[in-house]
Amino acid sequence: DAGVTQSPTHLIKTRGQQVTLRCSPKSGHDTVSWYQQALGQGPQFIFQYYEEEERQRGNFPDRFSGHQFPNYSSELNVNALLLGDSALYLCASSLVGSNYEQFFGPGTRLTVL
Amino acid sequence: KQEVTQIPAALSVPEGENLVLNCSFTDSAIYNLQWFRQDPGKGLTSLLLIQSSQREQTSGRLNASLDKSSGRSTLYIAASQPGDSATYLCAPGGATNKLIFGTGTLLAVQP
């Protein structure tokens, strides 16, 4: 049973660039949530996708956008990168109608120079 | 707005000790609460999920309790081992399935 996978593992970008991160949910899951974790902090909720729509959003600017595909995989896009966007980006999946237990992927480490 | 506090922020114990990690949250209208483990630079591993109607859950040497009305949860680790060294995060979840995290407890178990 494949768990949550994310790509790439690491990424280095410069200020002003754009980045796309990818996530494949655990087999059988239909909901994907994205979190940002700065060094020494707990993860912060960015947004959640279900049925290819953004269902809820945390306190992040519009530079952060996403997409969910028919196979439930998801992308996180960040435009006009800032130094403060450097963080570990985590994807979590769950299944609507279940106990809502969330399973996390290994994360993508983004460094903005 | 849900806020989560974890105490202590860091803990160092000798191998074999039993220990308790504490989590408190401000909004008791939760759907469930998850405890996670995070190794440095890695993703989160789900340890235990407690539904809001439950009082506790057990998995091996781990036991988590939930007092929803007082906004508290504890994670009990029995007979700690060096392999238990990690950051432990608690996260209450609302009906919308959004998790709110504290900053975690950094645990070091000395051999």
C-alpha cells in the first residue's frame, strides 16, 4: 500500500521565481492538504483540495495556489518567491467519510536564495 | 481561533523512563486529535488518532488521552528507548479536517 509521496525532495530557487511542488495521496484517499513548516515551528495549514476544488484555505497570500487532478494527486504553486518562503512543505492525505486520520508525505525542502 | 501549546518544549530522559508529553488547545469544538512524530528534516508519522468521543487510545508503548472539555491531551510513552528520540506534535482537527499544530516537544532519550 503506497503511502503519500512528494516530489521533488529538495529545491533551490531565487527570489522572484516560481515553483511547483507535487503530491500523490495515499492509495484510496481523496483529500489533499498542504502545510508549510518553517524551521523550529509546527506545520501551518495552507489549503485543502477535495473533488478538484479548494475547500478551505489558511492565512496565506494569493501567491500560493494549488490544483487537484482527477486521480486525486495535487500540486502546490508559489509565485514571486520570497526569502521567507523557505520551509519544508508537507502534503497530507485523508478520506472523506472516514475517521479523517491524516497521513503525511516526506516533504519538499524549499530554499529561496 | 484554535491555539495549541505543548509542554515541555524539550525533554531529556535516560533510557527506560516513562514520560508524559502535554498538549493543550483553546477551542474544545474538535472532531479529533492526532499525535505525530517527526524526525529531523523528515515528514510527520501518525502515532495515534483520538476521536472527540473517545477518552484514550493505545498503540504498543504509547497511550494518548483526551479531555476535550478542558482542552487537554497527553501522550504517555512507556519504557522509553533511544529510538524514541524525535519531535512530538499534537494537532487537534476540526470538522473541516484542518489540523492546527503546536510547536512540539523535542524528546531526547539518552542510552
